[in-house]
Amino acid sequence: MDKKILLVEKKQVDRVPLGKVETLLDFDLSPAQETALAGIRAGFQDKQVTLLHGVTSSGKTQIYVKLIEDALANGKQVLYLLPEIALTAQIIRRLQKHFAGQIGIYHSRFSNNERVEIWNKVKSGEIRIVLGARSSLLLPFRDLGLIILDEEHDASFKQHEPAPRYHARDAAIYYASLFKAKVLLGSATPALESYYNAKQGKYALVELNERFGGIDMPDIEIVDLKKENALKEVVNNFTSVLRKEITQSLENKKQVILFQNRRGMHRSSSAPPAAGSPTVNNATYPSLTINTRINSAATIAAPVILTYMCAAPAAVRPCRPRISVQKRSRKTCWNSFPKHASPAWTSTPSAVRTAITR
């Protein structure tokens, strides 16, 4: 270097490169999407918040892209919030394709150095669009013009632990008011409170009831289990309608997905009509589930019944007519527990203990 053979040059290299700034919108909206977009723009004239109630696959993301383009044309920044589970590579690629060099991604998997870099770029205005989870709401925006909350009904928008504890939807509405920005809530199944506010006129409401490309909505059929049981058509919990549809799908070389949204193997204990159901104070108890283990220290994995409101276990016994659930004292209740049950249950207050008796 002293002989000037080598040249020393300092150059800043970003950990999160943005690339060349470019806006590319290579799609056209359907008539239904155009109507919804016009309704959102009209709603923003009178209301700060607009709820877009659009069915699945209706093309809500394309409407978001058009609104983002409007905000960028006005020199504003945009915050696009998604639940953590929906922040996938697919949505990132779609937005980067349309707004290359202007969009930054922010989520909990970034290192501290990457977060600081995005923080500074948002504060300086270099990043015009932020796509992220609920924590991106805390970034120091310079000139925020639009906040989009996709899947606004999702429970992950509410942070319970650690502090600060907040709901990103409610915080976004307040944060937007500081900038006089607009908020768009999008969902196929809006949260009850959001839909109520829209119906009451607090929010503008725009509905998109048809799928993009003219795709038909799926057929939904409700099967009466009481009728199926009466006709003895239920085999291993499969109704005749379900067995028929599964067989037809398999014959057509198609796949089948069966969803069972239960915390345990059974939601409730059932018996023939004459036998009755477990009750608490003569009222049917709806929150029972069958589990095969009390705790990891148990030496015998015997089935037990747990009530989720008070977490009181009891051994599974053969079905007898008129099973009842009664409140008991601590001593009596503990004696009716299986021997392998964890002693930790003794700390449960006796007032909320229950045991299933014959």
C-alpha cells in the first residue's frame, strides 16, 4: 500500500440487499376484483378501516398489490402484515416480483444485525414496503400510508408472551391513525369483532364472493349422524356418505384428506340413548377427552378421562347406564383416581375436582 500497488477502499455491503428498484404489474383484475377494488377505494374516502371479506382463492392478494401501487405512487410506505405461518416463500416471491428493490422482509428468524439494518432502512425511507409478522408493526416508519392485515382473524396476531403484550390488528389501527393512514383487513372468515364493526358502520365493508378464474365453490354437505346411527350406517365412525365419497375418490386415483380437530382421541364419552352421558350437577359435560397417559413418569399407560375445565382424571370403566360426574372432597376424589396417576393432581382445589363414578 505504501508503494501504491494496492488500493484500500471501504464499501458497505448490506446483509439484506434490496436490489434494483422496479415495479412490475403483469396481471389484469377480473370484473369482480375491479368492483371490490373500487369499493375499497370508496371506503377509504369515508372510513379509516375497510374490511375485505373475500372467499378463499378470490384473488385478494392481487387487490392488495394494486393498493400498494397506489400508496407508492403517493410517496407513502406500506406495511403488509401476515400471520407467521402464512409468511411463506411463495408470497415473498410474488411481492418481490412486483416491487423489486422496494420491499423488505421482517420476522423473528432474523439475526439482531439484520433487524438493525432493516430498522435503519425503514427509518430512512429506503424500504418502501415491509412484509412481516406482527413484530414488524414496531418498526419506525417515516411516512406510512397503508397497512394491510391479511388473514386478520388469525389468533397469532395477538402476542401473549413475552412483553409487550398486544394485538397487532388493534395496534395497527391506532398506529395508522398517527399517520392518518388507511387500514385494510382481509379475510375469508373475518373475526367476529371486525365483522360486527363493519356491519355497524364503524368500518367500511367490501365483499368478494366469487373465486378468481370462475372456479366453482366446493360443495359442502352436512351429514346427520343421528339418522346415520339410527339406520346403523356408521362403520368405525365413518358414515355411509363419507365411505361412498372416499371409495369414489380412490377409484378415480385421487387422494383424500380427513381432518379431526380434537385435543384427544375423543371429544366426549358417548353411549346408547338409554345409558345417558357424563354430567356435572345433572348437566351434560361437553369437555371430556380420552387420553392414554397421565404423565411421563407413569409406569402403566392406562386410558383415563380428563375434563378440560378442571383437569381431573378418572379411570375408564365399562359403559354403564346413567354415568354421572359429581363433586367430591379431596380425599374421596383422590381415592377414585387410578393408582398410576401423578401426585401433582392433589394440588388441584377440591372445589373443582370431579371424578366419574358408577
